[in-house]
Amino acid sequence: TITLWENKAESATYEEMENEKYKVNLAVSTHKFRADSIGNQTEIAIEDYIEIGVFGENEEELYMKKHKLIQNETNIEIIVDKKPIRAGIDPYVVLIDRDRDNNLVEVKKK
């Protein structure tokens, strides 16, 4: 069998905290599929560790950690030390993803 993913960063916002840190709220969706030898795909349950990343100026990695995802829609709160520019799920596209171009989104001020 072949495992396929449909990962998407839905939205990301940040707010400045009093201690010169930034709180990022990231909404992601993920779906996992198994394909058999003739290409039939079936969605299966998720219980996997997937990398979540936040990037700053010049693609500087501010946060990169695997999170255990157990549902299709997940909201994640992350604290970083510098202003976030982009954030997303599986940002380096390690998993076989149906649409690789929607894994990262711009982080907007709340």
C-alpha cells in the first residue's frame, strides 16, 4: 500500500506578548489515505506525529516540532521569540502530499 496525505495550513495569526515574544495560533487540516496496488484510495484514521513549523525573516526557523495529530482539524498555539512570517504543517514536505503548495501560510497580526 501507499500512504498519501492532504495537509493544509488553513490560517495563522499572531499577537505580541508583553515579554517580547509572539503567540502564534495556527489552524491546520490533515487527511491520510491508503492507496492499493490499482490506485483505489481510502481515507484512514490519523494518529501520527507531523512537523509543525514557524518561520521568521529570511526563512529563519523559529519553531520546528512534531505534534501528534489525531483529528482532521487542529488548532495549535506556539510561542516564538521573533516576529513570525510564515507557519504551517509538514513545511519541508516530508510526507507524500497531494497538494504541496498549501502547507504554509502567511502569519497575520491578530
